[in-house]
Amino acid sequence: MDAASQQTFDRMIDRHFRFEAEDDVDGVLSTMVDDVEHDVVGYPPGPLRGKTAARGFYDTLFADLSGEKVTTLRRYYGPDFVVDESLWEGTAPGAPFGIPGHGRNLSFRLLHVFEMAPDGQIRRENVWLDFASILQQLNAPQTT
């Protein structure tokens, strides 16, 4: 992969993560192609197709999780893809993935496999979450 393509992909993914941290659905969708495939592994409806379906996912996600930051730990590149390992940190004011959050602080690792269009937009977002960590943190007894 040439340096220019890597920089283009990095800029778009960093924008995508920034918009997610700001709970900006329109911003997130602006980083994707119109017929994007959005696939969060384990999400009951399965892979979603198109911006309208992705909007519904993000509307729910942002009501359930309030992101503060995403820290990229590693990135691996191919000619039209990026694999990003990150640490998500924020709070759970709603019921993320059906688990009552009670406003708790939450952090977990996640792995994104992004398929990228030549112009740098996201064609496919495949997300793997550390559900064990999420369950452990949200099901732990609350302390006062």
C-alpha cells in the first residue's frame, strides 16, 4: 500500500471515530458509501445494508453508549482494507446490547475490519466487540 492511500484511509477512519465519539450520526454516515454494509458481529438483526439501516443502528447505539474516546492500538493495511484494533472508553446511560448500563463507566477493546472505496469512504464496517468485558463491567455489583 502506498503512503498516500494509507493517509487517506487513516483520515477517514479517524473522522469516523471522532463523529462516533461526538454522537454525530450524520457525521458518521458521511464517512460511508451509500450502500455501506454495516456488520456488528453478534448484533441480532445481523449485517445491515445502506445508510438508512446504519442510521437506525447508530441512533440506538448513541442512546445507549456515550463515547468519550477511541484510542487506536494497532492498524494493519491492505490495498482496500484496514484492520483497526482500538480501546473504546465512555459511559453506558442506556442499555447497550440489551444490558442495563446504569450510567456506568465502560471500556472495552474492539476490532474493526474496514473495506474502503478508492476515494477513502467506508464500503463495509465489520465490528468485533469484547462482549465478555462489557458483560463483566455492566453486570458487576454497583458500589456506592
